[in-house]
Amino acid sequence: MTSLKRGSLLLAGTAAAFLTVLGTASQAAAAGYPVVGTSDVNARSGPGTSYQIIKTYKPGTTLTLVCQTPGETITGPLGTSNIWDKTADGVYVSDTYVKTGSDGYVTRRC
């Protein structure tokens, strides 16, 4: 195999791997995650309880997350965390009320 052919195969393989990872990250961000709890969950203008309540979500509502950021530490039905999820609606919800299946970040940071 010539070095030109080897280089072309390596480049093609690298591009395919990159596109696979990029596609996986985009799918994760677009995935819907359910709100949990026994009552409505406050959605705020920023990542903490001192921020204005913009709206509420009922338990079972599916949220699309655009990013996550550290903020005020909250204890909720899924434990204690300082991660806040920014939704496609542009508001923030404590990650302790969103069942992402992880104690860490599941999408990009804000």
C-alpha cells in the first residue's frame, strides 16, 4: 500500500470517528429528559433559587437540554447537586429534578 493511500485511509477513518462523536453529542443534547418530583418544579432565569421563577414544569414533562452549568447546590428527589440544566425554553432547572441518568454533565457546559 502506498503512503498516499495509507494517508487517505487514515484521514477517512479519523473523519468518520469525529462525525460519530459529533453526532452522539448532538443526539445527547437533543434527547428528552423527564422532570421528577411530587409537585411542580420551578424553572428560573439563572442557576440558583435567588433567580426569578419564569415558569414551572409538571412532573413527567420532557425537557430538552441545551447546556448545563454549575450554580447553587440543591437537594432534590435525585440527590444533591450544583448542576443546573438550561432548557430549550431558555430557563434553568436544578439537575436534581431532571432524570438524566447521570450524576454528572450529560451535555455541553453553558
